[in-house]
Amino acid sequence: MDHKEMERGQPAFLLAQLGAHAANQFTERLAVLQLTPADAGILRLLRVAAAISQQELSEKLRIHPSRLVAILDNLERRQLVERKPNPNDRRLYSLHLTGAGGEILERIGKVAREHQDALLSALSAGDRKKLSELLQQVADQQKLTRGVHPGYQRLGKTKPSDLKHS
């Protein structure tokens, strides 16, 4: 790689560099709400997949069930999520957002929009749209599940004591 290529950057490196930068900034922004990105993602998924079971959510996120339980316990303690008996299978619990969970989701949405606007401020609306389309093409080709961050998979491999969780 010559000097000019280094200055321009390689797309895979730039994606990794921006991804790490964006993730760190988003984590800092969510900390104001005393949430982690994992918390925010789970709350968002519960809005679109109401009454999903813990097992289904664990499979969808590809997160170890015991790690998911720890996150859900924290969200339930904060009264953002509640577990209700599943009417179709008494062995399972369905997960539901509470009123407070819905309210915090609105605040998360505002934080996410502010984060995105700050991160992409160098781009026009048309450029942002094109970037989204191109990135979605790459994500689809890589068989990433739409709307699910692949970082959940790492949570299952990390000891809960290694994670700082408010």
C-alpha cells in the first residue's frame, strides 16, 4: 500500500475505524440514560417483537441465555421490561415493555438521532441515503440479521463480571 492509499484509507479499515468510533460515542451518549447499547437494542427489539419469549430473544440476538437473563433482570429492576406468563405455554415468559420502557425508548431515539446527525454531519441527505443503501448491501451480502447488532454474540462469550453494567 502506497502513501496515497494510506491517506485515502481502505474501505474495510474505514468501516472498522468508524464503527469503533461510533460505538464508543453512542455508548457515552447512552450512559447519560444509565443504559448500555445492549439494553437499548433489547428495548428496541421488544417494541417490534412484543410478547417474544426469552428463549426466542436469545436465539434472535445469538446471545447466551444466562447473559440475556442478567440484562433482562436489570431492565426489569428498573421497571422498563416486565415478564408475563405466556398464554400459549405456561413454561415460558413473554417479554413486554412497560410504560416507562416506552418512554425511555423515546429518549433513546432522540439520543440515536442526535448521534447519527453528529456522526454524519459531513454528508448531505443524498449522500447519507446512498451510504445507507451501500452499507445495507454489504450487510445483506455478509448475511447479517437486519436490526440486530452482531456484538450481542460477544456478550455470550464474556463473563458478566467483565462488563460494567449500570
